[in-house]
Amino acid sequence: MSEYDNGESPSTAPWPVKDIVYVSIIGPVMLAAFLEWFLWLAAFLYCLVKVYQKAEHWSIKVLAIMMMFLFTIFRGIFLPVMVVTLPLPAAITQYFPEKMVSFLQWFAFWTFAVLLIVPWLFCVYRLVTSSLGRTKRIKQVLDDKTAPKTVIVMPVYKEDPAVLIKAIDSVVDCDYPAYCIHVFLSYDGGVVDEDYLKVVSHLGIPISLKSYPQSIDVTYKGARITVSRFKHGGKRHCQKQTFKLIDKVYADYLKRHDNLFVLFIDSDCILDRVCLQNFMYDMELKPGSKHNMLAMTGVITSTTEKNSLITILQDMEYIHGQLFERSVESSCGAVTCLPGALTILRFSAFRKMAKYYFADKAEQCEDLFDYGKCHLGEDRWLTHLFMIGAKERYQIQMCTSAFCKTEAVQTFRSLLKQRRRWFLGFITNEVCMLTDIRLWKRYPVLCLVRFMQNTIRTTALLFFIMVISIITTSNKIKNLPVGFIAVSLGLNYLLMLYFGAKLKRFKAWLYPLMFILNPFFNWLYMVYGIFTAGQRTWGGPRADAAAAGDHISPEEAVEQAKAQGDELNVNLDTFRTAEEEKKVVPIHPSEKVEGRFAAPEQLSNGYYLNREDSALTLSQVMTQFPDIPRIPLQSRNSFDSVFTGESGETSICMPRRIESIMGEEDLAKLYIARQAQRSSSSIVDPGESDYANITNGTGLSQENSHGSLDSVTQSLLTIPTNSTVSVSSTPLALPDTTLDLSRSSHLMRSPLGRNSPQQPYWDESAEGLESESHPSLVPLQRPNRARPKKLQKKRLWPFKRSRDADDLV
């Protein structure tokens, strides 16, 4: 019996009861681990086969075959390693050759040690060379002259008004100059409902208006906010329309500046107070910066009103997945995923990629592989696009000091659906990245690390089996691979202890709990995602699949599926029309995007040259002989990407200032509120200088056809008359004289809300406007006195008349 206790039981001896109990418990877990191993191998090979079938070039096919061979070899080696590493009873292990077992165990230990320690060292290097935490990295005080201009794009779809207002407040309350913040609050849907009215009322827009323009400009807490409503078409469509509006508003500004950045966030994200300025520090303001950083993502953490096991695991997973995995990727050259919840881009470079970024691919989807790549994993697909478009490494990075919070998933069902979407989007785009030779040339270390980590994926169930063997006393600790456990658990736990202490998120110290439980959740995510990938509904009564047709576009069908609660509930067979049969979703980004994701070239006169914004040039359109050489008349001869191809379908109107649609009573209230805000704050409202910058001067007592205006309303219309006023970053004081209001006048405004310059121009068309279409623009009666002769001969107001009487450009 003692011989059996020492692990040398003869084959004929009966099994002890403890071994029988142990095997009965561990058997299902071992089968689950084997199923996971097989499914991951099959899913990865399936995606590689799809890449081979859809490849546009022979080099892609060669690389796909190489990936199939290498991945199968590494996964095949892993299977016997898994068997000899498991703490099986002696009655089974006695049949294993000792030399083979020893070799495989040492091979497994050193392989896992290298594949875990090397990324760990990359992460440590990244943490040492960058700042981690919510500390303010810019020591000097920023103002509207030193701070880069930041545009925040926030798509909104059926968001709770309280949550949305909290997100808006987190942006405008950032430790960043309000002058340099411009929020584009874009509703995915043109309906003016109760939720919309609650939000605009909070921003200071009257809810008593009969109709609302498509886009409204309002000043809120010193920052400019543009509230827009677009036709329902999904998040990508909403971002696309918002980009076209931004590009129109800032077109002239970008000719002289390259300090405009666009931040994409979700409508439920809460920005940290120093998030914006820490982003700007890494993107533009860091001492010795080359000013060539193109894109960055920050740290997204979860928040919840009620803690549960699911929310705690999500919080730890967010911290580990971003601060560890993305830090490793940043050290290797670029992050592989720029999430839409928190991503900042250099706008001048992004506008060159917009045509490809916003291209609608739903109608070109042939199968689930295309759908998963372009829609379920669109963040990774777009990051792949940027990685090819960038000119060098380390231009797409992770900012470890820019934080935001998002609401954690509360129910297990919602979590399972979310992770299924993430898994399908991940695996399809991961295979596309690993078969792109351009990425291997530019980011060789990154691609190698990603490939090797994929080969050892789905190994976490082994640790749980070892724990069971100790609990059931079937094995002793000395018989377990302690070195393997120390490397895999110990190094990661050291980092999580540091993250928890540094960020004061002490839930991260519960990492051993995540280490034990997460293998089961990850197993469920992958197995469920693979087995239900071809099904169109998630449990419950079957719903009709969203299909495209004569009146429903593929993009609208996708949104219909989302509204039903399942993004996979789509009929892809109806997406491809006769015109699209010859078009397919590209496996890799086009060669045309190589090098396009770059900052513009600055000319000697201070202007920036934005060349090759699209593949369609003016010379090809304006002549019947495009092949004949032409004499170059200008340095830039191409259309902007927003005006060509698939990105210029819908016209965009300039936003209207809130003052242009308000009545006299509301204008008076607005002026009083701004005066009160001005007296309580040293920061001047950027919209105040446009309409209510009153220092000297008195209200006019002129009368119009609708009666007399009160002194407060008249003072709102008091503006300077000197046509040579220079642009200033501070509000301009008014002279003692007042403007003759015999004609309507408008101000030329800069994109950030200041006058540039503060010069009025006459608008003859205002006298013929109907009050129904523009209720706030009441034509003033022309006085009987004659105008001076000099003004009759030559106008002093050289500005071009606006297309619409109330547009401010």
C-alpha cells in the first residue's frame, strides 16, 4: 500500500476512492478544456481559409497557408503538453514514458515562461517610460492660445437624459479651457421627443419652439455645443454625418492650423477631469514632441450603482486588459484596437482617411465572416486601416493617464451577447491582421507577439484542474508545476497589485478570483459564440431576420437587428444587390490608404497643404481627356473625401446659433443669465462677444413693425461698427457709438464661437424674409433719412452675403 502512496501503484491494483472521486469531478472539466482547444483551432483555421478564398493577391494566399501550418503545429504540440501537465492519478500516469513527460513539461514551462515574461517586461517598460494615473501632467495653466482645439463627437441613440447630461457635464467641466472645447451632440434619429427636449432644455435651448433646426449652436458653461439630429442609420452613419459637419465648420481653420483634434466617446462615458489635457500632452504638448502622433486611446474603466460578481469581474478585466495588453501593444509599435468609447485623432490626418473610414460595407457582405469583420469588429477593422495609413511606428498609441468610465453590463445575458459580439469581431480581424504582410514589415514584434499569444490561448482551465486536485487530496503541491503557476499568476498579480494601489481601485487586488473564475466565463463566451454564430436569434421566440429590400438599405437592416436585441439576426443573402454582386469586402485595407494617415505639410507662408484628400481629382472630372497632361494651376487638385464616393450623399447645413431662433423674451433671459455668469466667473462666455458683449453704450429705442424692443433686447443687438477691428482672444469693448439698425446684420464667426473679425455686413435679403421660416429675424424698417453719398458709391462691408440670413459661418 505504501508503494501506491508513493505514486508507484501497479496496473492491477484497484483505484483508491479518492482517485475515483477526483476523476469523476475532473473528467467533465477536462472534456471542456479539450473542446475549447479544438474549437479555437477550428475557428482560427476557418477564418484563415476564408482569407485564402477571398484573397485579392497571391501573397495573401501564401501567408494564409503559412499561418495555417504554423498555427496547427503549435496547437498540436500544446495537446500532449496539456495531458502530461494535468495532475492525473498515478494509475494513469504510470503508462507515460518518463523521458517524454519530462521533456514536454520542461518545454511547456519555458515556452509559457517566455510567452508570459516577455510581454510582462514590455508592459513594465511602458509603465516606467510613461505616466500612469489621473495626475495632471501639464504643469502650466492652459488658455485658449496654448491649448489645442478639441472637438468631441458624442453619438446619441435612445440614451437616458440623466446619463447623457452627466456625460456632457463631464466634458465641459474638464480642466481644459472652455474656449477650446466644442461638443457635437449628434442624435441618431430626427425625432424631437421628450428625451431630446429634456437635454436641450438643460443646455439652455427653449422648448417652446414650434420647430427645431437640424443643428443648433449653444454656449453651455463656456463651451460650444452643437446639437444635431440626423436620419437614423446607426452609430457609424451618425459619426459620418457629424464629421461632414465638422469638416464644413472648420474648413478655413484647418488651412492655417494643425492643432485640431477629434475625440470619439460614447454617450454614457464619464470623462476624468484631466482626461483631455493628458491626451493633449501626449498628442501635442509633450516637450520635444514631433507633433506626429495620429491616434490614441485611453483607459476605460467600468462603473455601476450596484456591485455584483459580474460587475467586479468586468472591472478587473477592463483594468488588466487595457493596462497590460494595450501597454504591451503600444511598446511593440501600435495598439490593435481603438475603441469608439474613447479614441482621439488628429483631425487633419483623419480627414484624409474619412472616405475609407466611413465607407458603408454592409451591402457588400457575402457571409458571416465579412459581417463580423466590418460590423461586429469595426473598431479593430478601422484600427487596421489606420495602421496601414500611418507612415511609421508609434503613431497609434495608448495614453495611460487619460481615463473615462462607462456603465458595466448588469445581467449575465447581456454580458454573454456582448462578449459573443466581441469574440466574433476579434477573431475575424485578428486573422486579417496576421495575414497582412505590410503589418509584418512595419510592426514585426507586434505581429509575432500577437501570433504566439493566440497559440497559447484557452489554457486557463488547466489551473482550475490543478486546484481541484489539491482540494480532493488526489495530488500534493510538490507534484504540481509550481513554476508554471508562479509565472502565470505571480507576475500578473504583481501588476494588478500595482495598478490597484496606483489608481486606488482596490478591487484589482481580487485578481486571484478573476484568475480562477474567468476561465469559465471565457469558455462560455467562445463556445457560445462559435455555436450560435450562424443563428439569428438568442433564445426566446424566434424573430424575423432583418432583411434588406427596395425600401430598406443593408445599413438600416443592421440597425433593425440591433433594435431587436441581436445584431446577428440579419439575412445576409438580401444585402447584395445586382449592382453590388461584383463588389466584395476587401480582406485588407486598400493600397490607396498607405501613408494617407499623416499630418499635412506646412508651407512657407504658414498655410497647411491638404493634398490628395480623395482618389477623384478635379482634372479627371473637368476635362474630357483625363490622360492628356495638363498644366498645373494649383497645388491641390482633388476633392475633399467628404464630397466624393460614398461619403457625400447627404447635404449638411451649418448650425444655427440659439440666439437666431429665440424670441425677445428668451433673449432677455439669456442675456441676464450670461451677465450673472460673467459676474460670478472670470471666464468670458465665447458666445457672449457675439451677441451680448456690452461694456459702454446704451440700448437703442428704435421701433419696428412689431413694436418697440426693450432696452435689454436692444443691448443684445448692440455691436461695434468699426470695420478695422482686429481679431483678439479677449472680448472686444464696444465704442460709444452704436450701429444703425436700419438693416439686418450678421457676424462672421470662427468655428470656436469667437468673432473673426467682429465686422457686420449688410444683408439686403433679410428684408424679404418671412417671419414663419425665421421667427427670430424680424426685418427692421429702413429710416427715411438718406444714406451718406460715400456709402452709396462704395460699400465698406466686403464680406460675402450668407446663403441663409441666419447662418453664421
